[in-house]
Amino acid sequence: MYVCELDRPWRESDFLFQGFALLDVEQIRALRQRCDFVYVDETRRLPLGADGMVAVSVRPTKIQRSLPATPLSEEIEHAYDAFHAGARLLDEVLADVQLGRPIDTRACHVVVRRNLESMLRNESAMLWLARLKTQDVYTSLHCLSVSILAMGFGKHLGLPDARIELLGMAGLLHDVGKMKIDPQVLNKPGKLTTEEFEHIKQHPSFGYRALCAQEDIPGAAVQAAYGHHERLDGTGYPLGLDRSQIPFVTRVVTIVDAFDAITSHRSYDRARPIQAAYDVLRSGSDRQFDERLVGEFIRWLGVFPVGSLVELHSGEVALVLERHAQLQLRPKVVVLRDAQKNPCAPRYLDLSRITVDSEGTPYRISNGLADGTHGLFIADDQLQAILHPESLAVLELDTESS
């Protein structure tokens, strides 16, 4: 059975989800203790896997949209404006949570929608900006990045816009509980003590309580704030939920949250390469993360995502600017270090076309690098100048004329 409504408001119960599968006797007992009756959706069919658990479909589908695609050079300015508006709003949201004030939910929806519209026109612009994080403002930009990545992933999965926006809201608000954590513990550069880690583990509960205080915040966002550190094997926190109790939106946010954290500079850890993050997701599949969602997430972002540093076969170091729709290993890049890893004048390359080095060998990417390698930090102003519309227009003109 699928429980779709209770006999009382969801927020008056201790059930996390606005709709859940009723799969075992313990859940029936829990319902009996809390409710006189529930509503069951008789039209909903829940496919079961071999282990009796609900099998979640993650097969991407195509959605036809009316927004026309725009070149990166045209979209980047709109994306910048939307991104920075989101960053300013998040500063206000986190301050409101810290001081116990209501969150401006309407402004959050506006920011999410604006970011989504930019992604629908040219996904690469927002994905690039999602990489812009410095250690001192990590929490706010991490929330914004998780929101952007979750929406891009939802678009890949073929979700309708309303569902994608729900992912964006959940990502935007998933870590607001950290504002109630002692900053000295939250930003401690060394290893946490047992007591400090137990304090950190309270942030999902803090976020849950802050978001529950407002009726206009989507239930899925409340669930994601509470459950993004739960694990499918039941060893997560704060409640130790198992796979049958963790909904789709929370599963997506959990994956995106982990990926963005691993590939970002934090007070206690340096950014690691994209492949290292993928390895963590793969190794945690079916225990911590939804295995099928992990597979689709990696398939969507690709081996060398937008905003990542790469080393070319020539030894030169480049930055990935824009993905190719079909050829994942051949994006548009800008070379920033020569073969000896010394700074050089930016040189744009479209690897999807026949582009050769001085010896006539076609350019290819050898491997990915972590942010900060060879002194290249994505958040540096010098690298941001590369994304100036005029600079990008040069790349697009060169591509058209070649």
C-alpha cells in the first residue's frame, strides 16, 4: 500500500514524508499508534525489487520545452546575475535561521526559478558558477551549488519543471541547520572530537525545526534538511532510517551534497578531483547512496564536468568551459598552463573538432585535476575574467570559422 494522507496534518506527526510505502508490520504498528485512519492511494503501483524494497525508476526521459538554447557567451551574464542574487539571498536566509526569523520563501522560489531558466537556456553557465566557492563562505555557496546541481540532475532525469524546482528548493535549504552549530566547531580545521562530531550531527534536526516552523516551505525541502545524512543501510543520522523510508528528493540531495562537498575546499579538507568524488559515490552505492541514481548522476555530469581542471595529452593544463551534448570526453576548454606547468596566455580549444598540437597529434584529455592544482583556483578573479562574454565570444567565433 501507499499512504498518501494522514488523518491529521503531517507536521503534527513524526512521519517525515508526505506519502510513503507501507511495507512491513512495524510501519503498520507505528501508524496505529499515531493515527485513527489513513488514506491509501489505490491507483499507485510500487514496483518491488528482488529484496522486496521499492524499486525507484531513474530512466531519463525527454521533456519538450519552449525556451531556446543560447550560446555560453550570451547566457553567462544572465547566469552571473542570477547566481549572485541567489548568493545574496542565501546570506539573508542563513542569517534569518540563525536569529530565529521567518525565511522569505517567496524569494527562495524566485531565485530557484531564475536559476532553472538559465540552465534550460544553457546548462554549462550555471554548472560553471556552481564551482565558485571559497572556504570562508562555503556554507552559503554550497547550498546554492547543491540547488543548481540537483536541478541539472533533475533535468537530465526528465522531470517536469515543477519537480525540478522542488529539487532546487530542497538543495537550497538542506544545510540551513548549520547556522545553529557552534562556528568554532563547524569551521575547525583539524579532526573533530567525539563530542564535537555529535554536536555537528545535530544540524539536520536544527534545520528540520527551523523549516517546520513555516507552513509555506515544501515538505520535500523539510525532509531533505532532516534526512540528507541518512543512509540506505540504516546507519545514518539523525534517525537511522532505512531505504524504504528515504524519499526520492532526499536521495538526490544526499548524492549532490556529498559530491559538492568532496570537490570543494573546506576548513578541514582540500578539494579532491572529480574522479575521487565519483569513487566515493560508487563505493557507497546501495549502502549510503541510491545505486541507480549514482549511475545516472555520473552519466549526466560526465568524466570531465564543466568547471573542472584537466591535464591534456601535451602536459598542458586547461579548464573545462562547456560540455558537448554527445561527446563527453571532448568539451570546450581554455589552456592556462603550458607543458612545463608555467602560466601562459589563455588559448581556447574545442576538442569536439579536429584540433592538433604542434606535432599534429589530436588534442585529448589525459586526466582530471583537483581545484588548486598548479596554483589554479576556480574562484580566483583571474580565472573569472576568462568567462567574460567577449572572451567566450572569441571562442565561439573561432569554432564557427574552423
